[in-house]
Amino acid sequence: MNRATSLLAGPELVLALLTGAVFWFCARHDSGEGRDVQLCEKLLMLLPLFVVPAAFATVLLPGAKTWWWLGRAVVFTYVFMLVCAGRLIAGFGTGAKGQDAAFIMVLMFGTVLIAIGTAVTGALVLAENRPAFAAWFGARKILGSFLTAVATVPIGFGLGILATIAVTVVASLATAFKR
């Protein structure tokens, strides 16, 4: 697969399609009342479960097992997930309806799933680029799987801190320039 095709068939395309679907859904359910709010709440809580696995599944495409792909997958998954969360939360309407808690929950659940996806796909990328690691992992499947699972904790901790700082800075700047 050539470079242009691998870039086009990356996580960005999947995330853009999912974002389009979320925006279409929100356009149809944006009254901010009753059943529309309930539907937006349910989709918001399921958002990380749809977005993260779909984005990280693109590692199975030919030529995708690179560190560049992994970085793109992590960054764009956060960006698209938070944009979609913002759009869904806007569908809640005005007033105190748990908008801030909903955003924090999406950020937390998304971080957990992204950490899992990063650990698993990071092991795939490492196995693709380092044959010695692939041989070691193949000989010790249980230990390798256990260590990959353990790696999700520091990865998730680091991603959570970075994502929280990034969202805080962007939100602060947006608020400062909005006034």
C-alpha cells in the first residue's frame, strides 16, 4: 500500500465518519428537552466505546503499524471524541443538566480506552518493527499479555494528565477570547 493510501485509510477517516454520524444525530435531536436529552445522554456515555475501538482498529490495515500511526490515532481520537462530546452536550440545552460531569466522564472513559488501545497497538507496532520483540512475545504469550495489560496503567495516567492539561488550556483560551 502506498503512503497516500495508508494516510487516507487511517484513523482520521474513521473518526471523521463517526463525527459526521454524531453531528447528523444531534441535528435531529437538538430540542434540549425530554426524549432528546435522554438519547443524547445515552449516546454520550457510549461515545468512547464506539470511537476508540473503531479508530484503533485501523492498525490492522496494511502499512499502519508505525509509531506515526499510533501518535495520530491517540491525538485524533481525543480531538474527535471531545468535539463529538461537546456537540452532544450542547444538545442537553441550557440549565444545569450535568454538562460538566458528562464532559469529564467522556474524558475519563475515553482515556481508559485509549490507554488500552495504545498499549495493545503499541505492542503490535513494536512487534512489527523489532523482530526480536516479536519472537520474545511469541515465546512468552502469557507474560507478554500480562505486561501489556500492566502497561495500560502508566500509559493511562500519563495520557490522563496530558489530556486534562490540554483541555484545560484550550478551554481557558477559548473562554478568554470569547468574552
